[in-house]
Amino acid sequence: MIKTLEKINIKYKNKSLILVEHSLAGGLAQLAGIALNNIVVVVSISEPGISYSRAEYSETENILMDTINKRIFYIIHDRDVVRWADKHAGLIQYIIRQKAYSRL
């Protein structure tokens, strides 16, 4: 994803970008977004966090949590299990479902 975003960066001459992704792609977009300086914000919907996983990749292992907190915006469904894969940082907005909600 970083290579693709770098190509987009060249095509649009280093203009600021906003990434919006969902689920696992949201987690990957977050990692790629903090690795590149032209990504203003990453909006992720029902995705795993990146607080711990960022340390596993050379492109993001030295990114400070302060940087992540300023550039990541989460929209999280309160009953979605994908979000439990890692700790979230940044701005978080929860979508709360009624208790009568059924996964089926």
C-alpha cells in the first residue's frame, strides 16, 4: 500500500491526502498513512488498531504515538470483533447499537 500511495503522491504532486478505509484495509491504510508525510488524516471504519502492530514494520516502527494521535480517526461499531485485534489511538467515535441488535 505504501508503494501505491507513493505513486499517487507523485501523480498529484505531493498534495495532502485523506485516506478512508474499512476493516483490515483500514488497519493497513493507517500504517501506510503514518509512514507517509503527505497523508493528513486516515479515517478508519471498524478496523484493528495499530498501537502495537506499528512496531512490527520498519516503515512505522519509529513513528511516535503523538503523530498517530494527530492523524488517525476511528469510527468503531461497538460490537465489531475486528477492533479487538490491537489497541486504538487517536480520535475515536463509537457507533452504539441497540441491545436488540443481532449479528445474524
